[in-house]
Amino acid sequence: MDAGSDSFKPPERSASYTDLSKQGKVPKSDSAASEAHLASHGIFTDEVKGDMLVSEDSKKMCEEMFNAQFDDPVYTQFPLSSFLLIWNRLRAAQVAFYRHRIDSFSLGPGRNMGNRKKAYDFVREVYKSFYPAHLKRIQDALKQMKDPRAQSMLAASMSVDQSSSGAPGSTVPSSEQTTTTNNNKSTPEFKKPDVPAGKKRKGKQAQQDDWLKEQLLALREEKAQQEARYAEEKAQQEARYAEEKARQEKLYAELERRYTEEKARQERLYTELEKRYEEQEKRYAEEKIHQARQIELLQQVLNQVNRQ
């Protein structure tokens, strides 16, 4: 049924639009909000035949989305995901688009802290399990496809044969010419020189060689960057070590100088105290001798007084 026909009057949309979506009568979308957005732009389903009809507003919106340019290809998929399946079916294309929400992760603080590892594990499994399997499916599909270069070469060869056999002004060949023609009938008259065997690279092997070269160049560049970073970090570490060593040596020299000065000061103080102690001892001995003499004189005076 033609979507642009004026004779068809689309039925009223029921309130159970989400239920219809689950039954496959309308395209799958990412969320209920997306379904409501699709419904508001005129997506209908024929209740009898199950055909999907899209309004002119939706067609115009799809065209604008396909012609839009986005800086980030990741975000390009999200506005297009709600309309790809519809637009593909309207154009009677052979390609099917599928989008399903697998999971969502909230990385905020609080109880959502554990989702960070969950999101990390999810992405890791995508690259570990899904990516190799999906790549193998793509490679298997490419193997089943015919090489267009072989078909073009076959068509060119057939055109050359036809032009050489049906050329105007041809005469009856002699026996020698007939023999030569029969010997060369298997090859065209103007055969293109073949590529040297050393330079032949076809199909998957050429792609693998190019991929390996790109990987090798990337590894060499990464290795050079790592070596440059390592040399820079090593130079920075050596500079920091030299600065720290010089600072430690300077500090050690300063401490040693202070220790030497303190030791000399302590020795001078000790010598001074020892000298004072010796002087005190000497004064004490002299004082003691002086006192002994005074006592002796007093004793003599007392003895004289007692005699009198």
C-alpha cells in the first residue's frame, strides 16, 4: 500500500502504542519516550495487512536526518536509530537495521559506584568476545561476494573478442593465416600485459597486507613515542636525583660545619670551665692555708694569755 496515497485514511492510534511496538507492528525504539516521539510524527500500521505507513512529516524529518552532518559519528547513530528501519522499508531496500538497548549504567556517586566496574567489564567483553565474532561474520560475508574486478575483466575480454571477430573489411584468410589464427584463437589480439607475479596482491590478502602494514607503522610509532617518553622521564628523574643529591650534600656539609663549630665551642667552654675549676681549687687551698695560719696565731695568743 502506498504511503503517500490520499485515498487511504489512517486509523486512529490506540493508547496501547507500546503494546503494538512489542508485537512488531511498529519499529523498535530505544525507549518509551522515543516511541511517543515517533507516534507524534505520524507512524501508522494497517490493522488488516500490517503494512507500516509514515506521514509526510516523518519522511521530511528522515530526509533531513540523513542529510545532516555530525562532527561525532557516535552520536550520529542515536537520532537516526528511530527512523532507519521505517525509511528502509519505505524504500523497499534489502538491508535491515536493528537496534536494541542491552543495558545502561549510571556512574554517579553513592550506590552507583559499583556500576563503574560493570561498565568496564561490559566494554571489555565487547572487544574481547563480540568484536572478533562480528568481524568474522563480516569477513565470511565478504568471502561469499564475487570480486567485481573479475567480472569487469571478463566483460572487457568479451568486448575485445567481439570487436576483433566482427571487424569490417575482413578477407578470406590463407592457409598460413588460418593456422596462425587457430593457434592464437585462445587469446585476444590486444591482450593487456599482465602484472608481474611479484606485485600481484588480490582481495583479502591485499587487505590483510595493508592492515599489517598499518599495524606495523602504528607499533613503530608507538614504540618511538614510548622511547621518547622513557628518555624524557629518565632525564627528568636523573635531573631530580642530581638536584636532590646536591641538596643533601649541601645540607650534610652545613650540618658538619655546625657540628664542628659546636664541638669547638664545647671544647673551649670545657677548657674554660676546667681552668676556672683549677683556679677555684687553688684559691681554696690558699684560703685553707691562710685559715690554718690564723688559727695557729690565735692559738698562740690564747696560750700567752693563759700563761699570764
